[in-house]
Amino acid sequence: MTLHEFKSAGLSEQFDALSDNGVRLMSRPFAGLEAILYQIDGFYVEVLYDKQEGSFSISRAFLTTLLLDPYLQTINIDGLLQSIG
């Protein structure tokens, strides 16, 4: 599936594609919700989970690694730095 095909698909089809072929990479808090990052077929999909509502929505699908920065900033590498220092 390409990014264009994913974006053109209906919401149900998008979630099916994520369930069948997506790899959950990580999550982070976002505006009172949980943003969950998936990789699927060479692109990324951000899903928002509302814990209070118990609902999911697709925030965005993208190719650029620049949009991964908010996730990368949540990775704690202190232990790694101490082990090599």
C-alpha cells in the first residue's frame, strides 16, 4: 500500500491496514490524548487515542522523517550514554 492509497482509503480500511501490516513504533502524550506512531509500507501513520472516550482517530499519514522529531525527543538515552562514557 502506498501513502496515497492509504490516504484515499476509508477510515475502516485504514485501520484494517494498520492492524494487518502496521508496526507500532512508540507513543507519546499529545494534547490530553495518546499519539501512537505506526510504520506501514515505508510511511508513518499517527493515531490519536482518547482514553476517556475509548476512541481512536487517524491524525496524519506522512513520509518525512522530520515529523518523527516529537517522538524521538521522548527517548531517554542517559543509560546508553553512561555505558559508553
